[in-house]
Amino acid sequence: MPVYVQHEVLGKVQDVFNADALWQAPGLALFARRPLLRDLLERSPREQRGRAATRCFSHVTLVLPQDEVDDDRHLTRGARVRDLAQSLAALHQKDFGDLLGGDEVRYHVLGSDDLDPGEVEVKFGHAVYLPAPGEQVQYTVTASRDSAIWQPVCAVYPNQRLTLVGLDAANATFAVPGWPFGPDGGLLLVNDGPDAPLELQVRPKDSFDCRFDAANGYYVLRGKGASAQRLLLKISRAGAAARPQPAPGATPVAPSAPPQRSPAVWKSRTVTPPAADLTAMPLAAPEARAKPAPAPELDATYAPVARHRITLAALALPRLSRYRETGAQAMEVGLDAQLLPCAPGKDSIIQFAVDEADELHAITPAGRQRIAVPSQFSPLDNASIRLLAVRQQLAERYSALLMLPQGPSQPAASGTRLTFGRGMPSLGTLRVLDTPQFVRQGDGAPAASADRLGLSRNAFSWEASSDGLRVARLSPTQALYHLDEHLALVAQIETATQEQPYVIPSGHHLVAGHYVLRFDA
């Protein structure tokens, strides 16, 4: 494997801003105790024919001790840093002008806390590029371990053909936060121009797998073995909302199919075997004793399965600014490893929070990050969590809809009327936010259930029927919304009584408080 990034550390430099001291040692280089910048460039040419160099590298990054850079910024407003870059570029042009091939010489000086006094880090190579003044970014690269918290990796410019990302900046062009594949593996980004898609190549070839997830618009990097770790890499074209296309050789990952409900089954009637010892009973006549027993029924009988169910399809995250007088500062909802709602804490793999400014955040072990709506997350393999925007008519009350892939459900027997609300424990399995753990209160505010934010004690009643879910509004202050199967608003339910109920068809949704309930027949 070729060396894409040449990395060396020059030590024992008395003046790190002295270009001549960094470029070449005085006297004959043959007797120099350590190679300096000119020697490194000469020993590692960009192109050569036989042993003769035909072209040299022209972009060089220098890293100085951070204290030295800070002092220069304080005392001279960065003049010594600028003079160092210009002086080295002039020496580079003077000594290697015939090997540049028309390339512009560029130097960039940075600071780092990892260097000791007198040390200077040098980086150049095939995957080291310094943008020209005013050159616009073509791609931005971000990385995530859980698809929720995305951290910046680097920018790719139009003339930047090769970029190597990996564990640290010493062995790659840029370090990837949370890189799980060790120092020997890297991912090479090949940019062949604005009309060609960005190509990704694993280096070395078998270090890990790289596939493009077309459903989510990012690359999935996965190590070898059963317990392989994964890393998500998103490449976005600057100024465009379109998702990146898979590069040649990258295998798309098909989206997983949603789980299907098991259908009703037919069961055979169980025949009770004759008892071993029967109790003697007086018989009325001998004829009855001689009468043969009736043959057992063998025909199949339908085993009744609840035909109607109410499923918690989503959670409607509120606009918390509407409830400032309650002292609620934030509401957080977690999802566990089975993607079921749970209280925020160690059992949740991802949490969604809305604060008093109505801003939405995703929270994972990797950190906390503000998120936009709509969004999609995959904190686990074969898991997809969607955060949908609400329609305009609901936007005054709600911030977003958090879809539940496997929300709890409850049978709804025909002819039975049940009441939904804070005061009805019989339907508590659907009211998953009915504890104070989901709401963070301000100082002095009493702890209260999250259901107090928008759900009445007796909100509405329902009765399942063949034509749909018959809904009666019980509280005059309870807001009820009817959504269709695609979560589009059908109507706000203003009047509905037991005598004249509002009917929700099968597959449609009813929104009350934080709960989006789907009626399945």
C-alpha cells in the first residue's frame, strides 16, 4: 500500500519560526544528524523514473507547539506564522522549481497541544491538499456511531483528488471521531471531478467492509467478525440537498421490511379423553346403558382472536413553550433496545428531547445534538426510527411525531366502551409517558406526570364496531385530531357524543395529548 500521507516530527528546533533551520541543516546534508524538510521532500518524491525524481509534492502542512502559535498571535498578530509559510514556500520554489510541473507551492501552519517545545510536525503526500484562497467546498464529510450524533470530519474541495480518513491525523489526512478500526485501516475518498461521484476505497482492502445505505443516504463501515463495530459516514455535496449516490463497488444496503402482524389461525377442537375410573351412577333403564356414545366432533373450529386493536403508533412531542406556567423546562423520551418507549436513562439507546424553546435534540452515549425535522435514525442494525414533521394545523400544539416501530397495543372488544385519560388505569399500557421521569421541572416546580401536558383525566371514550372506532369527546378542553393512514390531518374533532359519535376508520389515527393511536380492524 502506498504512503498517502508522509508524516514526520522534527525535534530539537531552537526557533520553530526560522524557515532556514527547518528547511536544511548547515553544511553537507550527508553529515546531518537528522533529516529536515528539504531532505524529506527529496527522499519522498511525488513521481520518479527509476531512481530519479521527476516531480515533487507542493502542498505542505506544518504543525507547531500551540504555545508558540498563541504567543505569536498575541504579540505580532500572527506575523511570524505568515512569514514562516512565505519563506518556506520561497525556498521550496527555489530548490524544486524544475520538479513542480506548474503546481503552486502552498504551506499552512497550525498549532497543536500534543507537541513538546522545539518540535515541528511535517505532513505532505498524495492525500495532503491545501485549498486555494476563495476555493469553495465541494463535499462535507461527517461521521456517527448511532446515526443521531453527527460530528464533522473534513471538507473536500473540487481540486482535492485524494483524501484519507482514519484513526488519527498522523496516519491520515483527517481523523474520524470514534474511529473503531485501529491505526492500520483507512478510507480513501477519490474525487475525479464535479461530474463524477465521490468514490470510496478501503485501505488496506480487507480492513473492514464499506456499503452504501441508500435508504438513509450514508455509508456503513463495519469491521470483521460477529461482534464487529460499525461507523456511519455521510458525504454531502455542498449547497445541495440531494443524497450522495453509491460509489462504484459500494454495495447498497436494502431497507429492512416492517414486522407483519400474525393472522388469525384455525385450531381443532380438543377432544377430552375418557376418564380411567368413572363414578357409578344409577341408570334409569337398561336401554340407556346399551345406547352407543355419540361420536366426537372432528370438524375445525375458529379460535377467536381479537379483531380490533388500538396501537400506539407514535408520540406527539409537544411545543413546550405552551406550558411555561407549569414549570416544565424539557421533556425527554427514550427508546430501549427493542425500540419501545422508556424513561430516559441507561436502558435507552437513543433519547429525543424538546426544550422550552421548542428545539429538538437527539441524545445518545456519543453526546447531544440538535436535530431537524423530518429526520431518520438507525441507532441499531435493522432499526429505523423516524421523526416526522406535523401538518400545519397541528404545528401550533406539536413539534414533531416520533414514530414507534413496535408501539404497545391493546385489544378493543366490540360493544365495549372504554375511557382514555389520566384517570383511567385500565388503558395504562398505551399511556407510556404517565410518570414524572419524562419531564424536567424548573426549581421549585412540583414533579408531575408528562400526561398533565395536554391530556385530560377523562379525555374521550371509544367503542370498536364494524364501521370503525366510535369516539365520544368527554372533556370540552381536550384537543382531538383525526389523521388518515398517512398521518395527514382529516379533521379536528370538535363535537362527538355517545349518541352521535365520531367514527375513525380502520387504519386511521386519533391524536390526544402526546399519543397517536391507530385503530386496526
